[in-house]
Amino acid sequence: GEKPAPAKTEKPEKQPEAPKKAEEKPKEPEQPKRRGRPPKADKDKAAAPKPEAPAQKPENEVKKEPEKKTAPTVQAAPAPKEPEKPKDAPHRGKEQIVYIKLNELHAFKNHPFEVRDDEEMRAMVSSVKDKGVTQPAIVRPREDGGYEIVSGHRRQKASELAGYADMPCIVRNLTDDEAITQMVEDNLNQREEILPSERAKALKMQLEAIKHQGSRTSGQIDPKDAGKRSNEIVAERNKMAVKQVQRYIRLNELVPDLMKLMDEKKLGFTTAVELSYIGKKNQNYIAVAIDSQQSSPSQAQAKRMRELDEKKLLNGDVIDGIMMEDKKEVDKVILTGAELSKYFGKETTPREMKDQIIKLLDDWKGQQKEHEKPEKKTEQEK
């Protein structure tokens, strides 16, 4: 009878392990629907995680959809901001007009435009006396005191001639490059008569300022000009062709005497460009030859002298020989665009101008013949 008692004590030691197994299978009692055998229940367990996997995929897909929706909203946001930028950029509404004494205003350093006492200046003086200076000058502070004129040199001179002691100005803190670009653009757009030498110097200053701005990383270049060459930017700002800008800038290589002859219209523009490639010494010889012979070289002669200079075969004697040659070209009468603009509109082409001039000359010649006929008859009658 003692043997069965220890057997009972061994069974309760195994029972605590049994409930653990029962705890591991809490999900199994949910399947006792008894529709099939236990192996089918195992298959149902394997099938149960499979629907969970596709359930996660649509969740990811739903998350991607809002990302696509947010992307266009981010792109649409900058669109309204772009038109608002130019409104805040100038800040000119905060600028104040102040009256500054004329003796505190100083000319711009290396100012390329001359202030001439001509008819235009006299008309400006008369206007200043009647109405005052209606457009304030643009100035910037100087380190040595006073102010440097960026735009308004002629207005200052007119105010002085009109007898005023001060003039209205707008003070701006501009860098050297910003001051140069504004000075050039304002003068080229506002002045009616500009000498070739003035335009040449101004365009060169503007080109160098734009190059200097482009070499910086401060972002001073207009975004519209990104990727463009400096001479292209200068051409667009001044409504000129790139080649024309290059020719004007090339004129800065002329010696002062030839530059003066060009301004006096004694030397053609294209001829002057050709002569600018010749060495300074021979340029001075050419200027002396023009003055002594009272005749300027033709474009063909200028090209020949340039070629000889490149071969180092040009000197004073050769220049005199070329200048004394009989020009095969017929002497030309040159009428500048400024002279013809008084009689033709800006849209008129050079060909149309020429045709109109010839037609008017033909009409004038016919009228002269008609006037001569009655005079001859009266002489015969006498």
C-alpha cells in the first residue's frame, strides 16, 4: 500500500507544467467550432497572418497618398510669393527727399559724361528757374564728407546757374558697383546727346562693374541675368546689340587725339574701331596725318594700316603714303542718326530714309527747273 502514495506525489509535480501548456494554447479554445479536424485548424492559423500582411500594405499606400497631395501644395505656395517680392525689394517708399547744399555735392569719380554748356543746358536752367528741380538727384555719402552725385550732374549745374544754393536729393547707401551701374543707366537713358567717347567709357565702366558683381557670392546679380555673359547683360540693359557694345568698348583703346576727331565727326565710327587695334605710337602718327592733310582714312585704308601694324611694317612714312593715295571711294556725305531723327520717326529704316531723301531732292530739283524757265523767258523778252 505504500507504493501508490509516492506515485501521487510525482503527478502534482508534473501538473504545474501542464497549465503552462494550457496557457500557451489560449487561442486554441477559440477554434473549437469543431468544423474540422485539428490539422485544418493549424492551416487556419497559417492563413490568419496572411491577411494581416496585405492589411499593412494598404496602410502604407494610404500614407503615400497624402504625401503626393502635400507635394503640389508646397509647389503652389511659392507662386503667390514671387509677385510680392518686387513690391518689397525697392523700399523706395521709405526714401526721403532732402535738400543738400550745392557745395556739399561732388562729381562722381571718373564720371564719363561731360556737363556741357549747350542749348540743352540753357533750356534746363530756364526750367529750373520757373519750376525748380522736379526730379531729385541720387547721391551717396562720401567717406571724406559731403555726398557723391550718382545721377544729377546737369541738375546741379543748372541749379547753380539758376542762382540756387541747394537742390533736392535722395540719399542712398550704394556700393561702388551699384553706383556705377545706376549712374550709367540713368545717363544713357536720360541724356539726349551723347558723344561716342562718353558712351564708350560708360559701357566699359558698366561692364567692369557687372563682372565684379558676378565674381562675388553675395547674389547681387539679378536672377534674370543668371547664366548670361557680362556683355550680353550690358547689351540688354542698354537695348543694344552685343557686337555694337563690343565695338564701343573697343574705342577706349584709341589715343585721345583720335577719340576727339571721332567726337567731332571727322573720323568715322567703323574706321575708328579699326584704328583702335593699331599700336599707340602709330595711332598718334595717324592723328597727325589727319590734321595735316585735313582728310581722314577710309575704312579700307584703316584695315590695311591695321594689317601692316600687326606685321610690324607700319610707321610714319607708310602712314603718310597711304593717306596721300587717291581714294578710290567717292567722297561720302555722312548724316548721323541724331540729325535725321528730327525729320523721321524712330521706326523708319535707313533704306526708307534714303528713298525719301532722294525723292525730296528730285522734287526740289524739278521745282528749281520750273523757276529757271520763266526767268529765261523774261530775259528773251527784254
